[in-house]
Amino acid sequence: MKEFPINFLWGGATAANQLEGAWNEDGKGPSTNDMYTGGSHTIARRITPILEPDTFYPNHEGIDFYHRYKEDIALFAEMGFKVFRLSIAWSRIFPNGDDEQPNEKGLQFYDDVLDELKKYNIEPLVTISHYELPFNLVQKYDGWKNRKLIEFYNRYAQTLYIRYKDKVKYWLTFNEINSAMVTLGAYASLGMILDEKENTEAVRIQALHHQFVASAKAVKMGHQINPDFKIGCMIAYLDMQPLTCDPADVLLTQHMDQIQNMLCGDVQVRGFYPAYAKRYYDEHNVELVMEAEDEQILKEGCVDFYTFSYYMSNCVSANPQNEQTGGNLLGGIKNPYLKATDWGWQIDPIGLRWTLNHLYDRYHIPLMVVENGLGAVDTFEPDGSINDDYRIDYLRQHIEQMKEAIQDGVDLMGYTTWGPIDLVSAGTGEMKKRYGFIYVDKHDDGSGTLDRSKKKSFYWYKKVIESNGKEL
Ligand code: BGP
């Protein structure tokens, strides 16, 4: 029976804007996330282009990783992490995005973080752009709508590649690049204002094309700078099942899987737009503007490995009357067989095995699950313990299914749980929605000592890694 490979990359995943804080220190420019107010499950975060004096901006302090990374990395090392997924804050390196020269202090910060990881033999996995761009690029250029962004992104990527050539081997060009297909992705991923009338699906798809070109160029350039680099894509995989065996439901599920999930991976792995995209674009008034060299660029910039986030699954039905459920990026129809988290994300470990097989059959390149986890409210007991058995259950069930998928023949390189340490939620801006093995004393009103404490899951995950997935 096949087990997890010896060199399996166990670890955790984060994003700069959700944990670093220090939003305006050492020359960092404001980023898209610095403009987000706090929110909750029921109240959406607001984007305020001009900061309001008495408003709380959760990303400004994050969990203060910027000043506490040594303590945090030591805790990851104690759990036995083999890999740590982090992102680099673009506006720490190029404060305005269109600067000619990088900010040395920003570069030095990541040198220090990478050196600290090296001390414990933790392999970094770096996301170049994780839901964040310098705010100036939004104001001055309208974000990725503008083709100029390709040049700025590639200057930024080149700066990172050259500087960290000997410190980083694994890179991801864009986090959840397919979020451009949903309305919220307009601001979060593409840096364009959240106005459905102005930034229609057609506009977002054009902006996404610019990201594809930027990504492909970055892959090619990375391989030239260091042939040992492994550069991957990252997709938010929203597993979908037909609600019934009505062929209309089955067909719609296939269609949604193609458009929401597969399109981006198809372009980034294979190097060209899939056949089904043409009809979709024709029917949705998308007239893609491509420069003469774009096809060649896409072809020459295929990724080395495929990574994705996996949290839940939803049903699809041709009948819109069915009961809806929540989700990461996109909601869907409620599945009567599944339970959901407090945020309405349906828990479906078997769906992860299905997804791994689905992806591997299609691409035949190494896969990595780079986000998976349970957002939950944790209770800090009077004796200082945090008994998050629900989180352990969630993770255990997903790891079991990864093991099955490996036995099915899937080439799975690694697994990084989302938010190994509590951090600011990307969707809602809450601290209350916790994912970590490490509790951070920070609350939605901004209060808290920022002290770190180990949850029960901390000891559990340590054992999982120690036994290479045997002891679950
Ligand atoms: C993904 C993002 C992450 C992360 C995660 C959990 O979409 O890549 O940045 O935050 O979802 O989502 P949330 O924080 O909304 O619970």
C-alpha cells in the first residue's frame, strides 16, 4: 500500500497581507488590502480609498508577523514543518508598483524571513501575488485591466527571482487566479473597483488574460534565472456535484467546472485556451484582445506543477429554486449529504480525492494542496487550553482522502493547511474565524495581546508530520 512519499512537503500556508501587519513600515506602500475595513459573516467589508480616521482596518496590524516572525517560525519548526507557504507583499518591494527601483528594506525583510526558515530546514513556497497589489496601481492604472501591469509584475517577479535565487526553489505566480471569474475577484485579485456595471465579466476576463501573459512570462524568466526553480499555478478549486441525475444538472455541472475551475489551469498548464472557452466567450460578449505574441508567450510559460485550495464542495442544479449554501468565492446549492461549517462551507473530504484524481488525469504533472482547513470559533479555556477537536477531525478526514488519492496513483507533492497560525480572514476580515494550530490573542475590535498559544491541533499535527501521515 502506497503511503505519503518520504519527501512529502507537510506544512502551512499564509498570505502577507493577512498576517504581517506593519502596513506602512520601512517604506511599504499601501496595498489593496490596507483599504479594507473589518467585516463579519453578515456585514461585508468596505473598501475606503481614503482611510477614515475612526475606522478599524484589520490588515494594518494583522497578527504582527512582521515583528514576531522568529517566534512564529520557531513554532512551525516545533511542529516539524517541511514547507512554509508565504507570500511577498508587492508594495513592500515596489511601494507604488510602478517604481523603477525596489525598496531595499522590504527585500531585506524577506531575506531575514527566508534565512530564519533555512535555519530549521523549512522549504519556502512563495506566492508572488496573493490577493494584493500596490494601491497606486488601482488608482493610476485601473489594475489588471491595463496591460501595463504585465510589465510592472514582471519587474517585480524578476527582482524577487534574482534576489532569492539561492533561497527559494518553489514559486506560485498568482493566488487563486480563477477568482477573476467571480465579481469579488475584481478588486481582490485584479485591483479594479468593485462595480459590476463597469467591471463586467468581459472586462475581468480581459484583465485575467493579462495575468495569464504575466504569469507565463514569469515562468519562462524564472527558469532562465535558475533552471532549478519549480514554478506553479494556484487555483481555487470549488468542487461541484450535480444535485440530481437529471442530465441538465449533470451538463451544467460540467460546464461550471470548466469555466470556474478548469479554464485557468488549462491555460497555465497546457499553454493555450481550451476549446470550450470560445463558445463561452462568444455567448458572454467577451472579445478578447490579444497581442500578436501572446499565444507564443502562453505556450512557452507552462507551469511545472499545479497547486490548489480546497475547502468544500457545492451542488449544481439547473433549477435555481434550490436552497443555497455559502462558500469560498462562490456559493452553490446545498448538498443534503454534507454538514457545513459555521460559515456555511460544506465539508466534503471525499470530494478532495475526487478532485485530485480529476486534476491528475487531466494534467499529469505533480499536484499540491496548498490550502485546506476549517474556519471556526475557538474557545480559550480558563486553564489556557484550546480543544479544537473539530479542526483535527476536519484535517484528518482530508488527509485520509489524500492518502487514498496517492494510492489511486496521483503524484501529490505536499500539503499546506490554510492559516497554521490564526490570521485575518480574507473573505470577511474577521479574527473570529480561526484556522490555526496556534492561537493568536487578537479580536475583531482590534484588542488583544497578540500572544501566541498552542491549540490541541498543534500537538496532533506535529504527530502527523513526525509519522509522515501514518498517525492521524
Ligand atoms: C482563500 C484565500 C486565502 C484564505 C482562505 C480562507 O480563498 O486564498 O487567502 O483566506 O481562502 O478564506 P477566509 O479567510 O475568507 O476564511
